[in-house]
Amino acid sequence: MNKSFILLFVIIITSTFLLTGCWNYNEVEKLAIVSGVAIDKNEKDNKFELTAEVIDLKSTQVGGRFNSQRIQSDGDTILDAIRNMIKISAKKLYWSHATTFILSENVAKEGILPVLDFIARDKEPRLSINIFVSKEKTAAELLSQQSISTEIRSFEMDYMLLANDSLSKVPEVQVYEFMNDLSNQGISPVLPTLEITLNEGKRTAELGGTAVFKKDKLAGFLTLEDTKFLLFVKDKIKGGLLIVNDKEGESPHVVTLEIFKNKTKIIPNYSNGQLSIDIRTRTDVSIAEEDTTKNYIDEKGRAELRKKAEKYLERNIERVIKQAQQEFDSDIFGFGNTIMRKRPDLWKEIGKQWGSIFPELKINVDADIHIKSSGHILKPIQVGD
Amino acid sequence: MSKFKEYSLSKSLDSNIEMIKKIFNNNDDTLIIRSFQNQHNNSLKCCIFFIEGMVNNEIINENIILPIVETSIPSIKSNFIEYLQYQVIVSNNLQKTDSIDQLIEAVISGNTILFAENSLEAIIIDTKGWQSRAIEEPIVERVLRGPREGFTECIMVNLALIRRKLRTSDLKFEFTTLGERTNTKACICYIEGLANEKILKELHKRLESISIDGVLDVNYINELVSDSPLSPFETTGSTERPDIIAAKLLEGRIALVLDGTPVVMTVPYLFIEYFQSNEDYYLNYYFASIGRVLRIFGFIASISIPAVYLSLVAFHQEMIPTPLIMSIYAARQGVPFPTAIELIVLLITFEILREAGTRMPSYIGQALSIVGALVLGSSAVEARLVSAPIVIVVGLSGITGLMIPKIKSVSVTMRFIFLFLSSLLGLYGYIFGMSALLIHLFSIRSFGVPYMSNLTSLHLQELKDTTIRSPWWYMKDRPGSLSKNLRRTSRGQRQ
């Protein structure tokens, strides 16, 4: 080995130590693993109040249940509040396994940027975190209610959102998607919400529909049922039910359709200075439940049911879009974004005035429903005398 | 290289006897000196020398002493020794010489020398016959299916075992002697027309340059001739099985058989040969391929598992799935030592247990495994001295390391080096070590053949016997860069 080689070797080895960024030898038990955090704002002194849920291992035996603990602190900024927690926990909070951020309504109303900045800038939190907006007075109270599937509330909220695939009543938005929607033109972001309900007399957290944003500020809420139609337009339906009511006929009844597959296309039309949007959905469903002996399985009945369901879907989608246009004035469906991608020339003209165009936008909804099956029965159950 | 220049044979039998006695020690009781004379002619005096224990006594009694004593000799006085050679002594292998060196060498290698009165020459009679081990299956290379014979310590028996598998006159044996004091007989075997002459020449050259006192096992030679003497990887192969040697010779490799050891060396030796087992070729190729993939995976796992575990747990907690880190977290509650110390201590303990078990009589072995598994493992976890995942990590690493006994030296050293690197730098250190290992592997050669040659080839025929063992009907060519005749003669019906 010659001298220059040894010198090079020493330089490389020493620089590996100097240029290693910010990771370090850290034993697991020296960390406080954060599973989620609730962010509130104190009205009086305008300070952030953070409630972090930390996985508690004091009382845990190997193979036992994991409990959670809450650490509360406040600070002028989010990071300040987080650092202040060290005063209480004696361990550094570790954010890489956090799944849930809950914002109180007034934090969301004042602007979500400080929260996003912390998640995006800090090395530990992941961009796959779920952000919820609390519909209750504070965000912190959601972390201290009864839990059903796991003692760690934040993970339970994460699981609730995962299980939403066959419910399709809340938008599944992770931080990176939210940030994309926020920074893109012609689209406004949405977030799922949480509220408290009673389960066997005990208060517990449940999913509560959609929080609609305009720019980075909360503009309003959509109900769980309305969110489904929002998801239809956003082409994010993975399952869920369509409940078709027949109130007019001689015997009012209701048929439940289960959604298997859905594909939505948004087509902007521009002719004679008149902009309109066509929404075409194609949905595969099966008859999942009916409370009548009326035969919807044969060809005639199927066509009738199909027509009813299509009408129901079209009417509701139109209603939700109207609500967004008039009540929130927020393009949560991304119509502007679709125009920008499909007709960049047109977007150059109208992009600047999109804020004033959107509330007046003409929408045509065309639903196309295919009834694929009727479960395990070929004929409706007959009721004899 | 005559060592006995000052000595020479004389016509007097007595002075010859004195000379031999002097060359050996006077008190050497293993040297047997037996003088006798013909019963019809007292002037016909003879004397034989041999070494007790190295000769077949029956041959000496029946075929040397008895004929000479009983023969009714006509009075030919001039070349009596020639008469003995051609008409009296019954032996399939004998030689007349006047070189003292040859005579001494003959005696110490188990032959008998015969002096006769009034002769300036002596006769060497082949009487070798010492106790040797029977041919049995080598303990360290057992197979479920396949030939069960193994080499013994006797070179001639070993060569016969090879010859019995390769009945071709192309199989060449070249003898040489190694070791200045042990004078160990060695034999280079190869198949003419298959073996690469350049490699053969290189082996000859390296063997000639050896200067060593004693050669007791092929590893003496291996360390003197191998290409990268400092590398933990071996660049010469070794086996105790004739079937493996026959297969390697058929691939164009060259074998070195050494007297006194059942281990035979082969060159060149490539990295993939660590993972090839003779059983691969005797079993169904699907099963063999699975076994081989497992062995390669086992090697990588064995050197990586402790380092990767340490990196993840101590540096990159974000890479561990949340439920897993929670159970590791719970398991580490109350453990006083850092993970790195736990791992190093437990790995050393494992090596101690393994080393203790290797040379232990089998009836104590059971106690050892109980001590190892129960006392050290479970009690340490129960006493919270180590965390449970560490025991699993060390156990896995140890077991996968034992999958290929031959590569043990590499896996043990690399395991500790990688662990050390990742305790400093986390995954970065591990990858740093892994790159260095790969660079090293790709830089070394075995007798001019790149160590990784057939693993990195772009030709399908080169890869057919590496990570998977292709069926015999597909292996049409020999591994390249070893043999000059590439075509294997496996022309089956699926040609």
C-alpha cells in the first residue's frame, strides 16, 4: 500500500463520519415512539397546544397489550411545543412511526401551513401520515376516548381510514396528496374528519365525513353520505353502497346496491365561449339487499332498477357539486386541474379567472350502472300466505 | 541432492552393514537387520534391512529369506546378486542399485534392501505393507444419496479410487515429492485434453518453488500456492470424496493428491464451488436448485443478519414496521446493555459453543447443547441480560453459517467485521462493508481464473451450474475458462 492510497483511505473514512447527516446510534428504549398528535390552538394567548400520543411500554410485558400515554405541552410554534415535551417525557419524541395528525377546527380555519411545514421539513414524520380535522371542540379529546381495536387511538384512526375502502364515506388523503392538491392549480384539497359518537354509552371517535378547504384554510364540511358522491367525481370509489329508494310506487321499498368497481371520466367541453364539464361514471354493482318481493333480478326488473339507480346517482352528484360551488366556492373535484391537463391552451385563457368561473360552471352528469349479480339468490324471497 | 556422498558400498558385507547402521542411529530399534546364509553354501551371506511396522512380514519371510536360504546354488561367484534378482527372489517389484540415497529412501518408505557378500550393488524389494484405515465415508462430507467411499491416508489407495472412477488412459498422474524432511509423495492428476495446460504449468511452477520442512496436509500446500494468501476466501478446493474429485477432473480441473492425508486439493477453485455439493448432481435438479439457492441465501444471511438487525434497531428505527418495533421495544425493557454489545457478546458465545462442540466426544455433546440452548439462551433472556430478539438473530446467523461448513471461516470473520461497521455507521457501514467484500471477490483469481467468473458470465451455458443446477441434458458445455475442450459429451435424447 502506498502513501497516497492510505491518505485517500483516511480521507474517505473520516468523511464518512463527518458527512453522515443526522442519524445516530440510538437505542430503541431511549425513544418515545409517537403514534399520533392532536394540535389545538389556545384562543387566549394564541399558542399551539399539542397532545402527543406516545406508545407506553412501562407496563407492557412481552407479548402483552400496548397502552398509550398522552403528553401535553404548548409552544409558540409547533416545533417549539414538540421540544417542550422533552421537559415532561425525558425522552426524545420519535416521529417516524406517527400515523395520525388531528387538527382542531380553528387550527384548520387559521391555516394548515405550519403543520404541513413541520411534517414536510422534519426528517422523522412521513409523508404518508393521515391528517384529520376534528369536528369536536378540541382535537385533543379525540385521543382520550374509548378505543375498540387497539389501545393506541392514533393507530385505530389509521385503521378506520384503511377500512374505509368498503365504506367510501371519507376521503383517504395522505399528507403528500394534500400538499399536491394544495400547490396545484385548479384544485382544492380535502381532509377526512373525526367526531365523537356514543358506543354502548361510552364516547368513542368515529369518521365524520369531509373537511373542505379553500386554499389552506377550512371552508366547511361535507357529510358522510355526501362524501361518497365527492369520491365518485374524484374517481376514488373502491367500494361502498348505493341505496336506491322507491317512494313513489304503490309499495315504497328500498334496494341496496354494492359497488364493485367504478370509473369516472371528467371531460371538459368548450364551445362558443361556453365551458361545461361532462362527468361520466361507469359503475359495476350487485344487488346486495332488498326489502321487497319485487323481482329486480329478471331483465325487466334489472332495467328498471338500473334506471332508478342512475337517476339517484346523477341527482346526488349534481347536488354535491352545487353545494361546493355555492356554499364553499372551492373546486374540491379538481375540474380546473383536469382542464389544465387536457386543454392547456384553454387553461391559459381562463386559468386566471377560475375563481369566478367555477361557481357558475355547467355540469352534466351521466351515470352508467351495470348490475352484475344478485348475490346467492336468483329470485327474490317469496312471501306466501 | 546426494546426502550421503561420503558413503559408498564396499565388497564387504560387514562394512556395508556397519555403514547402514551408522546412517540410521545405532540404537534405532525400528530398523531390523537380519543376516542369513544359504544352507548349501555357507559363503553365500546376505543381509536385509527393513523398518518394523512398515513392511509386510509375510513377503519378507516367504519371498526373500526362504528362497535365498533354500536355493541350491551353483557356484557362480561373479554376479551372484544378479542371480538372486532374476532367479531367486519372488517379488513383483524390485530394483538393483548402488546409490546409497536410493537405498536409504527405500528403507524409510517401507521397502526392504538386500545386501550380499562380495557385491557392490544392493537390491530394493517392494515390501510395503503397513496398517491403514479402511475406505469409509468421510464424516464431514456425508451424503444421503451417492457413493459412500472416501479417501484414506494412503496415496496409492487414493489414486486407485480416482482411477476406478475415470477409466481412461487420458487420466494422467504426475508424481513429485514435497517437504524437505517429510519427503511426502504428491501426485498431480488431470485429464489430458480437458485440463488447461496453462493452469497445469502454473501449478507445476508453484509447486517447484515451494520450500517447506514438512507437508502433513494439503492445506500446507494450499497456503503456499494460493493466489491471495491474505484473503479469507479459499482459492483452492479440498475434499475427501473420490466422486467429487472425478467430477472436478471431468470439468477440466486439476487435483493434487498428497500422501498421508485423505484430503485432496483441486485447482482452480471458484466462488460458486463453495455452494455446489456433490449431492446436487445425484438428486433431482429442482430439489438441488432449491438447496443451492438456500445455501447462497444462507451465506448472505449469515454474514448480514446481525449487522442489519443492529443497523435497523439502533440507527434506522423508521425502517422497522411499527408493530415489530413495538415488540422489540417491549423486549428490550430492562436489558442493561446496548444492542451492539449484546450482539457481540452473544455471537462470541455462540462461536465458543461451536468450537467447544467440534472436538468434544459425542457423549458430552448432548450436555453442551443443553447448556448452550437452555442455560445460556433462555435463562439469559429470562434474567433480562439479553433481549429475546437478539437470541433469535444470533441463532439464525449461526445456523445459516453452519449450512456450508467449508465457508465457515469467511462467515465468521465477515459477520464480526460487518457488525463492527454497522455499529459505527448503521446501514451505511453495512453497505460499505458489503461493497468492499464484493470488490475483493471480483478482484481475486484462482490460478489465473477470475474467482467470480462463471457467476457473472453473460452466456447461459456458463450460468447453468451456478445459482441453479440445470438438468444434465441441458449442461452441454463444461464451465468455461477452465477447460480447453468445452463440449461435454452429454448428448441425451433431448439434444
